[in-house]
Amino acid sequence: MKVILLEDIKGVGKKGAVYNAAEGYARNFLLPRKLAVEANKSNMNELDLKQKAEKGKALKDLEIAQQMGKKVNDISITVRVKAGENGRLFGSVTNREIAQALYEQKNISVDKKKIVLTEAIKTTGEAIVDVKLHANVTAKLTVNVKNTD
């Protein structure tokens, strides 16, 4: 019996996949637990519409991320921290501080988890930081670290 999976099922398939299940497995397990629906014509049409809508949303998200990436690539922000001799910081600049400075200085809101620090920023000066806006879009942000003196 062909069914459309409504959730990811380990060992069977991902959500939205059409699966050819044994009759008893489908009728006694998948269908009563609302893990799948029968793959009839109306359900297949509904699945196609959902997949097209998800594709459209994914393309829109990618386009928004690319526009934001162009903005972020051209930006330079300044983070002021306490530093000791020779420009050495007390601690390091975190992705949270960078996200906060980006919002305060340029009014661009980026989740701190999307700011990727390959290595800790522990000295004053200029650093290039990756901002992962989408799976296919990564922007480079210039961060100027200055002493608060």
C-alpha cells in the first residue's frame, strides 16, 4: 500500500516521501498514529502543492539572505573592549558582542549563532568574521576592535 509520510520515521523515510508499505504496517501502525496518509489522488495533489509552496519559500529565503549578505559585506563595525599592554584583550570578543554592535551601529539584526568565529578575537585591530545567513550564503563582516581608553 502506498502512503505519504507526515513525519520523519526512522528506517522508513522522511516527511513528505511516498513509501510503499506493507498493508498491515500501514493500516495498523502508520495510519492510526497519523504518521502517514493513503497516497490517493487528492492527497498526492495536496503533497505537490505543499512541496511547491516550500520551494517558493526556500527561494524567497535565499533571495533575502543574498540581499542581506550584500549589505553585510560592505559593513565595518567597531567593538570597544578593555585591553592591556600591546593591544591584548582581557578575554575575547564574542559573537554576541558582534551581533549587538551590528544592531546598535547599523540597525541590522543577525542571530548570534549565525556569526562564525574561526578563532577567538583576542587583540585589538581589524578582524574578518563570517556571517552564515543561509546554507548557501556566507558574508564577510569587518570588525574593528578598539580599546575603551
